[in-house]
Amino acid sequence: MAARVQTKLTLLVISLIVAVISLPMTAAAISMPTWASSLGAAATELRAPIRITVCADGGFYVSDPRNSGIMKYNASGVLLRRIKTAGIPQSIVELPNGNLAVTIADYIHSFAAIIDSVSGLEITRLKNSSGQEASFGFADGITVDDGVGAAGSIYVVDVKALTVNKFGFDGAYKSVFSVRGAPVGTGKYLGVPTSVPTFIAYEKQSGLLAVVDERVLGNPDGKCVRFYAKDGTYVRGIGVNGPAGALSFSSPQSVTFQYAADGVTLKRMYVTDTFNSTIQVIDPAGVANVNSSPVFLGFIGDYGLDSAKGELFLPVDAAFDQMRKRLIVVNGKGNVVVYGVDGGTTPVTSVPAPPVLTLDIPYNVVNTSSVSIGGTVTAGSAVSCVLNGVPVVRGTVNGTAWSCNLSGLVAYATPSFIDNQITVVAQNSSTSTDSKSASVRYVVNGPSIKVDPIPYYVKTASLSLAGDTDADTVSVCNPSPTCYPAAVANSRWTLAGLTLEPGNNQSITVEATKNSITAKQTVHNVILDATAPKLKISAVAHNSIVSDQVQNITGLVSDTEGLLKDVVVNIYNPGVDPDLVAPLEVKQATITNHGIFSVAMSGALAYNVVATDLAGNVTKIPDSQKDGRKLNLVNYDPSKAKIAMTSPDVADASVVTNANGQSLSGTFDKPLTWLKVNGANVDQFDAVNKTWSTRFNLNYDSVTKDGLNDIQIEASDGSIAKVTLVYDPANPEATMVEPKVDTASNSSSYQLKAMDGTAVILTATFKGTTSVVASLAPFNVSFDAEGSYPVILSANDSNGAVSQVVRNIIYDKTAPKIDFSPKYSSINCTYNQGVLVGCASACPETGGVCGQTVYSGTIEPGASVKVYDAVTNAEIPTAVVNYTDSGRSWSVANGTLTARDPYATVIVAKDAAGNVTRSFPASPDGNLNADASFDISDVDLCLTKVSAFGPKVAPDYANAPNFQVLTPQQLAHGDIGPLNNGVANPDGYIDIVDCLLIVRKLNGYSVSY
């Protein structure tokens, strides 16, 4: 092999040198045929690709020695997985069953193997005539023919021996034949390899094998691409060694074939010429007909480094994608370059979710050497069954059901006494696989036993077990010799009420006897945990009135057995779901190292907090037995005072080490007469400047390590705010000072700031990535999609103690939903024999202008509503908005809004993230310029606006009152569609639909607007 590698390296070095020297002479670009086009580079993470094979769906495998294996890609070039090989991979081919055959070199010898493409494990190696592993001088090219079953063959080129070796699909040896292209060198060729066959491909129309010989010297009739029958009979050749030109190759490395739409008729062949950095396209003109003449069709690719332009740099292999009509080339630049042929393109392929697999073992102990297994799998997946580390069979998949018949189980007997390990692997077109494992014991002449699935964690001491058997007797032991007889009937055994000990039950066994032979099946450990998690929360009190849309719940959770599963907050709408069957939303809590957890809610009206352990024990807050209710209620009223913190050194959820004299200070934004903290008046209250401050002591339970302090701040107008402080004398202080509370943002990035109280190292963990941050130095996080994002701050001291604080940022870019009435004034239109006469407002006021004083509607809980002057884009300060139904309903108070034209009034809704919805009580009559007449000038104005500012035009409020794009009045009259059952349905924009609706009305059609 060393000589072969040296030959390869020498050729590559010479090729590089000549390629560089030849650059000035090859500057003229080679024009590709008109039916071919560059699609650019594909496939990432390649390092040294050398060979490729294409799958039926357009995906492909690439062998890459520097990646130590084979890289699998989908048709779009997305890397799906890596398959490691036992040595340096060379050529690859896909077998009819989807597995791979690959030639491999290591530091000792060269061989070929069949690899399970699902599990990635080696199934077998190709065998010699003695049934032993076949060893080659240097195994390179590999291909398969179209034979079925035993009639099918694998062909391997031995470069050093100048032969093609033939094997069955099972790896068994069949035959060998010579593919030498020239006689042994003499004269000037003395000692020089005169024939170097490296590649082989199967041409299915003729049924011939195409062998590519990169060097044919000393034989004037020698051809570079030679065709052989399956028995090794030479048929014909194409192309000669020589300078670049038609049917002349300097260093041919591979050949691939394109077929017509019928998939059988040969259309073109493509030969990769590495030295010339091109792919030569040939019409083979009947490969099997030695009297026909092949026709040169052109070149694809030219020397260069710009793969986007289709340039190639020492390409080494190519394969044709028949389904997508693409030529996929392995390029010496370390990438894959793709060309479209006859209109072929690279698809945009989405990567599906990974497969989900279940495994059903009929018996855990068997008395035969074979077993049938099965289960379910995601549709479209492939399944492979691995027995004792060797993939023995590809599963049969029918829809979502799969099955495997495994034979060759190892008997449980001296000297090994081992169980058979079964692993099942499922793979689809995703980047991950799923696998399940089980063990099966084979006891010769003994009983068969199956144990039905039992949980790993239980909350009751009585465990029922059952299963299948052909035994005479069955008993269950915990532990042996404390055994209990099971009932056996109709091939089933059952035992009700096995008593478990608290904690880990490690020695449960099922013992069955048949023919005086006893077999045992050990059951996995079962942990008895009868104690529910302990749960405590800090949140605004039940039925509180709040003005902040974002509410935080901080809590403390612990589990005696250390089996906590999760803490979730379930948000309900009890008016729609009184039985609490389906929560509107389930929010997963972020739990810190000391059991402190945190959740942020936005607009939640009713919720509970649930802690669950792995055994199924549940603790809820509120508890219907202790608290007399199932939910905590929140009432939103943005008209109430907003209470904020300004304390420089603490914030919500801070970890502090000083229990006595802890201080809080802050502000409020509406007139108040008093503030109380946990029922006591604050120390300082400034009603004029709207500030407050107070001091208090924190509580701590040294036995339970509970330092969670819930601080309720109550205002004179009935609003409530809460602050949580965690007193922990054993760990460092930590505070997220900006923002001081959980918040919402409509920006895809957010800036935070942390602070420590001692000499510690601060780190922030966000989306699984941890980075060091400096105290009081801002740091940024960014969001991908809408949702709640926890930022975990960790303070680490030199003794290894760690405190953690969670701050939740809700990324919300969706404007709040608002509904109101009256939406727009009524318009009465009259027609005379289908011709529009005119339209007038139905409002009672003189002049046809509505004098609206009261508006009302619904809004998402916690969002605020304000009334604006559409002309000045300024808030109307006298308009007072009241909220009812826990913040879901709003109305403008009587007497606070003077009579106004509806299209001069804007209802503005704003949520906690700053998103704004502007709604007009409009007059959708089409009189866009709002003059005394409705005519063609309104159509002209609409088209002018859409063509100049479209496709959707809205007022530019930033320039109010000098609206240059569209005035609010124009929007009020011109925004008509899209129609809803023939009735005006303004959407907040002027677009071409509105213009057409105005034209329709102007042309005399009977309309309702």
C-alpha cells in the first residue's frame, strides 16, 4: 500500500505543479454546454473528500479520510451524520438495501466492508475464496450491478493487482478478472506503472462494467475507460491518455452515467479528468456496440477556485443525481461542486424532526436461538437491528410499524453466562437517530419469560407484575430467597402486591421453571418515593389588582429523594374551562442550584403552580384542600399605580447575605396617599415626588435552608406589587440590577446588568451558553423567536460556593389585539336603477358628522388603552379609560371625552413589550379626499398613494401633524377592504384592494359601503 500511496502523492504533486505553471496558458475559460449550469458549492464540514455516491432521493455520501469516515448529506447538501470507518475510506457505493459497501485502507492492509447505514456499524468484510477476510494490494473503486439477491454482485478494483474482484451482496467471494490496460513497461517505460485502474462503475443499459484507468502507457490502442462484461470479458474502450482535448484525458479518475427520463436509456457519460480540472461530457453512442463512435459533447468546469462560478480545482470524482438532474463533483478544494443538467436544480429541503422509536421484546428469556422483535417508528424511517454489536438485519417497516427476526442468539451457559444485547436504531432524513436497547437471555430447553414494562419510580409500596411465559411455575423475589409464587394461566403470569421497601429496590427477580430448568430474569431497580415535593412561592397575593402586564413567580422547591422532575405554571381561562381540563399555556420554570425557581407570565388571569417528581407525586399551589380554591387569580388594571423599585443594590429575586435592616426604595406613577410593605406603612412616603423607601428584616429557616422572603407592596388605590428576596448566609450575594424585575421587550436584543456583593466571579447563562460578565458592566442577549427567555446569573466565590438568580425576558413583537365599538360611522348609499346617486352619513348631527363621546371594547389583559387625536398624534389627556373583567374589557368614562369626528380619533393599545396597535373608528365611504363629492379624484388619489408609498400605505405618525404619506382622515375614508361578506372590513392600510373597491362603487355597482 505504501507504494500505492506514494504513487498517488507523486501524481498529485506533479498535477499541482503543472496546474500552477500552466495558469497563464489556461486563462481562457472553457464554455459549458448550454444544457449545463453551475449551482455552486454544497456540503459543509468536508476536509479531504475523495469519493461520492448518490442516493435515489438526491442525497449523497462522501468519503473523507480526514474526517475518518463517510459523510451523509441530504439533497440540499445539509450534513445529516458522520459514519466512522475502521480505516481510511476510499470509494463507496450504496447497496440495494440502503447499506454501504466501502473500500478501506489502514496502516497494515487494504480491505472492503459492508456498513449498516442506519447504525453506522460494520456488518461484515468482503471474503476471499476461503471465507476469510479478503486482503487487497490496494482496494479503490467499488460498484454494484443491478442483480437481485444472489444474482447481484459487488465489484472492487485492486489497483496494485490490476484486477476486479467480484463478491455477492453478502460479501462472499465469487470471482476475479484482470483489467490491465497495457503490458508491463519496457524501454522508456521500464519500471513505470503502465496501467493504473482506479475506478469502476456499472452501466445498466448495456449491463457492462466501466473501469477507469488513470494511466495507459506503451499501448497505442489502450483506452482510459474500458468496458467489461460481468464475467470479465473485454468489450470496448473510450478515450486515450494525452493532453486535454476531445476524448483525451491527462488523469481520468472516475466515470458516471446519465439516463433519460425512463431511467434506462443511456444519455450521457461524464469522465472526471483531475489534472485538467474538468469533467468531459461524452455521448457514448451505444457502449456495447464496438463499431459505434462515441461523440465528445463538451467540458463542464474549468480550472479555478471560485466554486460559485463552477470552477474546479483538481476534481477527483463525480456522480449523477438522476432524480434532480444534477452532476455532483468532489472537488480538490475540499468541497462539493454541483451542476444543473437539463434544467436540474438543488432543492430547498427542510430537515424533519428526528425519528421516534419504540421497542417491544416478546420475551426477556427465551428457549430458542431466535426471537422476533418489533415496535413503532416515525413513518419514512429506516430501522436496523443490532445483535451483540453486529447489525444482523435491516428491519421491515410498514407505515409506522417495524419488525426484525433475529437469529443466532448466544446461549446462557458456561463459561460466559452472558445475555444477548439487542439495539434497534431508527434513522430518517433528520440529523439525529433514535435507538432503544434490551437484553434477551437464551436458556436452552428452559422456560421463556417476559416481564411487562414496569416503572422505574413508584409512589406506592405495592407493585404489581405480570408477563408472558411457557413455564410450569413462576415466582417473584425481592430479594431472593424472599419469593412469592405468581399465578400462571393461559401463558400469562401475574403477581399482585409485591411489597417494596422505601428507596431503591435493587434485587427484584422473576424465576421460572420448566423441564426442571430454572431461568431468572432480573428486573431493573425500582425506587419507591411516597413523599411529594415541598413547594413554596412568592407572587402577588390571590385576587390582587396589578398594573404590570408581566408578573413573576419565584419559588423554592425540594424533593426528599432527589427525584424532582419539574415545576410548571399552568395558565387557565376558568370562564371557558371551569373543570381545568386544558391549560391555555404551560410554562416551564427555570430551577437554580439551590432549588429557587422562576417563571414570568404575561397577561395571565388564573394559574396554579405544580411540582412533580419522577414517581408521580404532585404538589400544587394553590391546594384545593388547604386553600379552598384551585387557582390564583390576577386582575389587571393599567389605570392603577405602577410601583417600581429604584434600590441600587437589590432587585427582584436578589440573593442577599444581610437579614437585618434590608432596604427597598422606589417610585410610583399615579397619585397615592399611602404605601404598605407586608402590611406595615413604608418608612418614607413622598406623595408629591412619588417616591418611597422602607427597611425591614428577612426571615430564614436554618433547618430547611429556606430563605425565600415574599414582600407584598400594597398601594392606596388597591394595586399590588411583589418583590422576592432570598436570604442565604452561606453563599455569595447576587443581583440582576437591570432590569430589576422580569420584563417584556419587542427588540430582538436586550441589555442587562448584574452586580455582586463580594469578591466573586459572575457568569451569565443564556440559551445553554455561559460567559463571564463583570459587575455593573452591561451585557447583551439576543432572541430568535417570540417567547420567554431566562437569563441565569451565577455568582461564584473562591470557596466554590455559588448563588444563582434568574431574570426572565419575554420577547414579544406581536401587537396587542384590541376590539372596540363603534368601529366606524354608518353610511347610507342610494342608487337609481343600479347607478350610484350618493352616500350620506347616518349620524344624527347636522352636517353628517358623528359626535362620538364613548368608546368601549376588549383588550389583551394587561395592555393599556389610550385615546389620541389623529391630527396631532397626541394623547387626549381628559379621556379616562376604565378596565373591568380582570383587564379584558375597557371603556372611556362618560364625560371625559368631548364629541369628536370619528376619523379624527385614534384608539391606541400598547402592551408591556412596547408593541402598539392603532385603531380608527373610520368612515369607509371611499371619499378619500374628504371633499363634498365622491368622484374620480378619489380613485386618482388612492392609486397615487399606493404607487408612491405602497403596497400597503399607513399614516406616518412620526411627522404628525404634517402627514406626508397619508393623513388619518384619508385612511378613515379610504380603508374599506378586504370585504367580509360584502361588508367593509378596514385593515389599517390603503392598498390596491381599496382602490378597486372605490372604482367599483364609482362605477355604480350596488355596494354596502
